[in-house]
Amino acid sequence: MIFPTASNTRRPIRLSQATRRWAWSSMHGVYGDEAQAHRAVLIPKDEQFEKLPLIDRQDEALLQVCRHAPLRICDEELISGSATLGVAFRFDGHWHSLPALYEGEPLAGGASHLTLHFTRALCQGVDSYEKEILTRMQDAALTPAQQRYLKSLLNVIDGMRIFHKRYLDATKDTKPAIHALLRQVPFSPARTFHEAVQSLWFVFVYTRLLGSWPGIGRMDALLGPYLKKDLENGTLTRDQAREILASFFIKGCEWIENPPPGTGDAQHYQNLVLAGRDEQGRETANEVTYLILDIVEELGISDFPITMRIHEKTPEKLLRKIARVMRHGGGVIAVYNEEMVFQTLRDQGYPAHEIPLFANDGCWEVQIPGCTCFSYTPMDALQALNRAIGADREGDIPAFSSIEDVYEAFLRELDRDIEDIWQLSVGSAYKNTGGIWHGHHPPYTAPVDLFEDGCIQNARSYYDLGPRYTVRSPHIGGAPDASNSLYAIEKAVFSDHLLTFPELIRCLRTNWAGQEALRLMIKNKYTYYGNDFDESDRWHTRVLDDFAALVSACERRHNPCPVRFIPGVSTFGRQVDWLPYRTATAFGARKGEILAGNDSPTPGTDALGATAVIRSHCKANLVRQQCGAALDLKIFPDSLKGENGILALKSMIRGFVALGGLFLQIDTVDTQTLLEAREHPEQYKTLSVRVSGWNARFVTLCREWQDMIIQRTTQNM
């Protein structure tokens, strides 16, 4: 068994051979294929069932899943519980549904882009939730609907008890050590590291079983105190703890399958956030942090994308470990600039004691875990610009006398898009009736509501303003492409007079037909975003700054409203989906070319290496992008050889933090390897790449998405 690596240094071996064999099998999709063979629990057609209110049918469907979902107990596992029904992660092309079908359709969907409050489940046990709900139900001021809602939360706990007892019974004779764990957790507080890992896994996998995809968040902060205690009292060794954690990670691969090519197979939002400072400014990285990095370094498991919280005093030991894992490739580890995130949260008015708790939503958007309902809506800045200048239609060509006139028209289009997003994600979703705001027909989300602070107290669901914070975020994509276009228009039309504005628009409308020499001149004459060139980078900075200002203005227009409306920067791969709707560009790209991902340079326009890209990106005031802004870098593996490669990665991370970057995704991959994997997928089944906020096995991507990864500029250090 050789776990693939992009590095000329082989992966270390620390885990037992049995664990490594199990990891190999799990990563090759045996359990994911099994889950798709047992897709859902089927509820027989029943007239009485159909007469029940929808919430009663949904609760009963949940309980049926808990009663009848197949159990899976692997010989090698040290913790138990599995999400074994395929509809929970894929149903007829749609994501995450409650895996109980009535007349061929699921009765409820699921939720994602959230991180649950696992700390309470570990420290107090699930029984504490039941006590709180029963106490809350004594309030005479609750409406009948609120009482019924709280009953659904009790049904979630009842379902967990059913599911848990089935595993308790199944492990009694076959897995006595796991049986002993399950007698304590997750209903009572975890007392040891092993119990804590089992409790975390069981709560996590239970919500997955029921069709939701939560992130895990700060796993080292959750588990570190338990391991510290066990190591100090000698009840556990570091090697034993690593094997226990490895079970968690290997079982997290149970949804890997062999699906039809698409956007990838490892995008179930089970992200981790590690290290960083606490409220007193102390570094929180601990033994669990390093053991997790050990496991990823050895096995290359990419199904738990990891983001490290980095600050100016991050220990050199930790940075070195991060660099050692990064150079193996797969894009498994990304970086938050912690101080920048702290500042964005301060600017939004979050309480000081909550800010150090931040994690992400399952991709990389910042949130306070366990109390935030989050969603985002993408928008394409390049399409907005093309509408403004008339490149996307026939007929009259708008008259502009200066680049500033062009830019003002572009901002008007951006503002319309932002307003449309507000109306879609807030205006039509939340209503003020008699001075009280409510979600408009919120979907069934009881399995996640239980673990979101505020839902029990408010007797409201996740999408009904139950959690303490509800956040909606318009995300600008194509900002580098739009800024390159603005710079090209400024230079080629209004400064260098290579062509008139009407001539440019005719070129864009005809995809540069008959104008190849002119197209190549504009493409190659100017230095675009990503090369540390102030003249073009200022357009990128200006676009992002004005986008953030427009989002804030939109939020102010619609006050009062309890929903936070904040800006972010991303594409999440939608540069592929947007291809049919984009025209040729003013900076010389043809219609159909895959352009910039997230806030990274347009492929092929960045020629001066990774450092220049970082400098261009960080000239923008990224703290204004309160939801986050991601920069993707693809590094050539040969530039990371030996000790110099480790030092280069450490320096690059330090530089990104010092310059004011916010979120950095690094992948180490050779384009030739990707080309070979595309032609011979059977030889590269575990080759992982960073797609956007998630990782995927390259061979599970469709041709267009593979092209997107391949065409990213590969940088030397």
C-alpha cells in the first residue's frame, strides 16, 4: 500500500498495518458504493400516514431511518456508528436529504454550510438537551406551533436513542471496548479521550445519517483537554490516541464512492479548523493538533479539509509540520490569517468572548460555530460588466466618454445584482408580521436545530431565526476578470487608443472574430492582476472595495431586519457553470475559456510566481470582505524539495499573514500528473486536488472541472 504523494519524500508510516489497510479500502470507495446500494428506508404507502400533518410525517420518517438504517461495524474500527444510506448524500443529482422515501421522494431535505455546537454534547451529554427542552415546554407563553416544534426536537433525541441502542446491542459481544464507550456517550458527558472521540463521532454521524452535512470545527480544542488528561495520568499513550483518531478519519471516508463525473466526491462540508489563540491570546494547538496532522500526512485523507488558524506568533514547530503535510499535495490544508478574521468579526459587532471561537461553515466562510444559520449566493462580476458595456447583446452600443463612465455603469449593475440577492435570500424568506420577524415556510431541520444554540430557547428552527445569528452573504465571483477587463478598457481604448469603444464591443460580441492579432496584443501587452503591478491591481482593489460598500448600503436600505447581510468573495468552481453566459473579455480571453477561481488570478495572466500573486491579492482591504475571500495557489512540487521547500512554504505562509491576506488554499500538484490521471483514471483513484472550499478525487471530476484544475497557473516558489 503506497498512499500517493506529490513530494519526492515518501509519506511516513506510524499507524498499524491493519489501520492502513482499512484506510486504503475505505478511501477506495467500498463503503460509499455500499451506501448507494442501500439508498434509503422505504415507507409503505398508507392513507393514514398521508393524512398526518407534514411535520408528523417528517418526524416518523426520521424515526424509521433510525430503526431500519443498516448498521456497519468494521473489524478495525475503535469507534462505532455509520451513515449507511446513500440518499443522505446524493438523491437524483440533489444533495443531502432525509433518507426515507415515500412514493419515491424524500420527505425532508437537510442542511449544510454550518458547524454544530459539539462542545456541549461532549461536556454535558445529549441528556442535557432533553432536560432543557422539557423545561422550555413548561412555558405557558409558547404557541401550539412552538410546542409542536419542541416535540420534534424530542423526537430527534428519541431517534438517536433508537439508533444508539442498536449499536449498543450489536457491539455487546463483538466489540466490548466500544460497547463500554457507548454505555457512557453520547448521552452522558465524556470522561476520557476515547469516550470524547466516540461521542463526537456519534453525534456527527447521526446528523449525517439524517441528511445534513455539518462541519466539525475546532476538533483539537474539543478533544485536546481530554487527551492531555489521559496522557498525564498514563491511561493512554500518544500512539494509542493516534490510532483512535485514525478511526475517526477513516470512517469519515465512508461516503467516498464511484459516482458519475461531476464536481467531485469529497465535498460533504466536514471541515476542521485547528490551532489559533483563545480569549487570553494563548496558542491552542495541542497534541490533538499534531496527531491529526500526523494522520493526514501519512494517509493523505482529504475528506476533512483542514484550515489552520495562523498568526504572527504561531509556533515554528507547528508551521514546519503544516509545511511537511502541504508538500505531499492534495490541497488538504488551508490557512486563515487569524488576526484578519478577528477584525472582520469585531467590525460586525460580535461579542469579544465569541470571536476566538470562530470556525467555518463547512467550506471556508467564517462563522461562530453552533449558533449561526448561514447561506451565501454567488454573483458574477464579469457578467455584470458585460451587461454594463453592452457586450452581452446585439443592438446599440452604449456611449462612454471615459473609463470612469464605464465603471459607474458597472457599479449600477453590481448594485442591481446585490439587491436581487437580498430579495431572494432575505426579502422573500423572512417576513415581519406584527413587529415579529419569522422565516417564511422554513424547511424541516430538526436534526441540526437540536445542536444549534438558540433554537431551543427561542422555540424556533434553523431557518426561522432560531440560532443567535442568521447570516446571508452575496459572494462576488469573477472579480479578477472584471478588474482585468476594466484595466484593458482603460489602457487599450482610453489611453493607448488601440481601438475605439464601439470597436471593442463589436470584438467582444463576435468573440474576436477576424481580430486575432489585436486580441493577442491586448492579452500580452498589458500586465494584469496577480503580478504585483500597482496599475492593474488597483482595479482589483477598487472592485472589491466598492462591492463591499454596495452590500453594506443594501443592508442599511432594508433595516430593520435581524438577518446579517455581509460581503464575500468566491466562485466555488462556478467559473465553469458561468461559461455559457459569459462573452469574450476585453483583456483578450475568448468566450468559453475558464477564467478566475475565487480571488485568484485569471489562468495564464500571472507570470511572476506565488509571491507576486500574494502581493497583488493582499493590496485589497480584505477585512472588508466579512464573509471571507479565498486565494488559491497551485505550487509546482519540484520547488518544494528538501529543507529549502519546507522553509519556502513557511515563509510564504508568514508573508501572506503579514501582508493582510485572509484565506489561502495551497495545492501542490504537477500538471503532467493531472493529465496522466485524466487519461488513466484507474491508476489515480485516490489522487486528491483542492477544488474550492473542498477537496475531491481528481478522477471524479467531469472534464470541464478537470480542465479548471489543470489550467490554474502552476507557480514556482
